[in-house]
Amino acid sequence: MKITLYALLLSVVLSGCGGNSEKTFKARAFAASDDFNVFPKSTKDILTIVKTDSGKLAAADRFAIKYKDTVITIDDAPNAETKKFKVASFINTQKTAVLVQSANEKDKMDPFYIVYVNGGKTEVVSLNKPSKGAEDKKYTNGLEELTRSNLLVNNDFFITTINSRVYPVKRQKEVERIQGKFFMYSSDKTTLAFLTANALYQVNTKTGETFNLPLPASLTSQPETLVANIQRDYTWVPNEHGTSFLKKNADDDRIVDIKEFKH
């Protein structure tokens, strides 16, 4: 009888060990050479998003990321280790790269990462840059979906999900994230304009070129008509490198094609 009970207990323990395992990955800093548009060598070399918790609202849902049967935990000290995420979204159709935001209950200040698989190897890339901006809480908006295929993360990273490209957004001051709100972008979606206290700070995500356009108080004091006034009195003008920046019309009677503007 004792032998039978021991065998039964052992079989239960062994069956319990056959479930999901967990593995911790150290997050590394983003590099300009990173390529997340990875194609799997087999149908098994993909990631899976698993809903672990459901709330009354979608914002309360929580997710885990798995590679095969392994649940991925992220180590990014001094941030707390995490395997539960409030945001989890594929950034390519191959399902080899996922954008996640940890669920450490710091609201929009929770860090972002990209988890991706390349040749059977899993890596975690941090999309978090330290900032000492006086109004960081105001302008740390987490994930902003500018379009279905263009994402902005905390004013610091621009992601195009069509080709899984991640572009760092050049800051006005290196020690602080852009102290402004995304306002609009050029027709080719490569130049982003941010509305700061008294200007439109513009940065091209592909070239890193920037241009700061001061705005008169007569415009910024009327936010309800600001977009219309910008569309009427300003134009996207390419510079000598072909990079478009928004500039004041020299001729106020110029006819502006509204298709030039995306906001």
C-alpha cells in the first residue's frame, strides 16, 4: 500500500512539472541597429500573448508573454521584475516581436519593452530612457496610437508596425523627454511635431534632424482653433536634404493643400 501511495504521489508531482516553465531575461538598452522584423524558421518560433486577468474595463486586463511553453519574466533593475503586462501588442505580422508595458501599477510611468525571438533566441529590449523633465508626469502618455500602424511611446520612440521599425525620437534636451504633446506629422509620417509651451518642436524620426518653430501667443492661447490656424498659415517645406518641416507661409494668401497635414 505504501509503495502504491508513493507511486501515485510521484506521478502527480511529475505531471505538475510538465506545465509551463518560467525564464527570466535581462533587458538591454535599445540600439539603432536593432531589427525586429524577424521571420521565424518554423511555426513554433513565435511568441504568444496570453490573457491572465480580465477586468470590467479593457484597461484592467493583464497579459503574459510565452515562447513555446515558457513564460517570460523581465529583469530590468532597479525596476521590479515582471511577467505580467498591461499592454501587449505584436509589432509585426510574424508574431516574433511584442511591445509590452509592465503592470507595476505606476500608471503611465510603467516601463515599456520589446520582447522578440530571433533564430530561437529570446531577447528583451528596454524602451525606457531616464528623464528629469519638470513636467514628465504631464507628458508621459505611455502608448499613443497615432494610426493603426504608427505608435509613439512616451515621446521617446516611434514605432511603425508595417515593418517593425523602431526610431528613437531626438529630444530637445538630452536629460528630459520632450516636454510637449504630439500635435501632427508630415504627410510622409516621418516628421513629428510636438506642441510645447510656446513652439512646435519638430523632429524627423529617420534623419534625426530637428526644427523648433516659435508660435505667437495669439495662436497658443486659442487651443480650440490652433489646428485650423496652423493648417491655414503654415506649410510643410522640405529642406536641402528633402526633410519636411512646418514653417510660416511667406504669403498668407497661399492656397494650402489640407492633405499635407496629419494630426
